[in-house]
Amino acid sequence: MKFYHFVPQADTQPASQLYRLDTDIFSIEADPVDRNSYRASAETATLGALTLARIHTSCAVIARKQDEFMNAAFKSYSLLYVIEGALLISHPLGTSTLEAGEFTLMDNSQPRTMLVKDWVTLFLVSIPHQVLQRYLPTPEVCVGLSMEAICDSDCRQEPVFAPLLAVWEKLKCGSLREFAPCLSAKFLKRVTRIYASHYSGLSSAACRRITEVKQAVEAQLCNPQLSVEYIANAMGVSSRYLRGLFHCSERISNLILRRRLEECASQLHNPVCQHDSIASIAQHFGFISPAHFSRAFRKQFGFTPRDFRKRNLLVQSNM
């Protein structure tokens, strides 16, 4: 086991000081909201082929760059589970919100940025791609989904991460090495049951289609013509077929609207864009009607676009 503290980077200005955390598993940078009161730490452990970390951080924007690989054999994924607090994750397929008791799968070959609004205690399980594929043949389909950590078909009705957290102190000491194959296999099988329950009735081909749709949405967010029909035509399938793929999750039309609103909010929050008009930002992300944009934005975030920008820029000016 190793215990780590975030340390200030020597090459940053005091007014915008970044903190860096380097572990055996990952390296991340944190930009605290209040650097004077910022607190963060991490512990790591191993469980056979799995590497584990328990991280606590107060309010900050945390960036993790993608891993670089010599070949596909070194690629890995991470399961992120929120023990306490909440977390917002921005990644190439969109934005994932994690509340306490929820988890998501992240592809470590892709960058991600995490927003901790207050504080969070996070449990991370890093899994080699070759190991994960034994349980999830197409893990890329699961990336970014916010999942409840309890499987309905599991008679134990406890969070899938509970057995590992229960023996965390033992894992840190390395005293459970002989049990690693059994513990890791049971853990990954329970994770698989949760995803299998979510995707019940879908073939591997359908799962790949879902990933393709999400990628198409991200690539075409600025296209005002983006719609279910537009994506269906581009993929050579019917819109009815695509809607059927998403019948157990967020509808495609809702996904498009949510991602456009999130990108607009990101621009409104960014001091670099403070001189861009709200109308131009909305139009850039495919909103033709300012009135429709304003109504949808307020419904999503609880503020008008103007109040949202004013509120966030004021917070940043007082930091």
C-alpha cells in the first residue's frame, strides 16, 4: 500500500496553482476552487491483476490525461465508484453524473475531466483490457454509463464494491494475495451481472450500434440538422431501429439536447468565452431559436443562461 498527497506544481502561478498527484496507477492534476482550504489524498492497493485506489478530494476541477500504450495489450479501463459525495465527469462520449452509490466505467486511453462541486470520496478499480474482456466482451459500450452499484438479480442486495471496501485495510497491507484470484473474479462477475441486466435482450451488434450513435452525437453536436433521423440515415438504418436500441435508457433526442446544453454551459462558465454572446454560443451548438434554448437551459440547470453565466463568472472572480 502507498499513501499519497496532492502536491503543488512548481511551474504554476500562485493565483492559479495546480496540484499534481502521481501514483503507480495514474497521474492527475487538480485545480482547486479554494487553494487555501484544499485537501486531497489517495491510498492504493493491488488485488491480483487489479489495481485499486481510494481517493478523497475537496472542491476542484481534476484532469486525467489519457494513458499512452506501446500496444493494445497495455490498455486498461477504470471503474469509478462514489462512496460519499458527488462527481461530474466529462469524457469523449459526453458527461456522466455520479452520486453516492453509483459507478461508471472509463476508458483510460481517453482523457477525462472531473468536477467535484463540494467533496467526494471515490473508489477506483483499474482493470487491464484483456482481463475485463473475459467478463465484458465489448466494454466500450459500457463507457460513461452511470450505474447503480446494486444488481436487482443479486440476492445479497449490497453494493458490488462492498466486499472490496470491507477488506480495504487488509488489501492495503497485501495480506490477501492468495485470495486475489477468487476476490477479483467474484467482483468482476457481479459487475458483469449489472451490465447484463441493463443490456438484457441486446446483441453485441446492437451494443456496438449504441456506441456508434453516441460517437455520432458527439461528432455532430454543432450541426443544427442533428436528429435521430439524421443519424439513422448516416448509419444506413431506420430511425425506429435506433429508437428501439435506446428504449431502456436515455432517448437519443434527449441525449442530443442534454449534450448540447452541457457544452453551452461549459462555454458560459469559461472566462475565455465571456465576451461571446449567449445567442452565438447557443447557435454554435445547434440551437436555432433563442427562446427554445433559454427554456431548455433553465429546465436543465435551474437558471437562465444569463444568470448562469453571471453567477459562475462572479464565483471565479472572487476566487
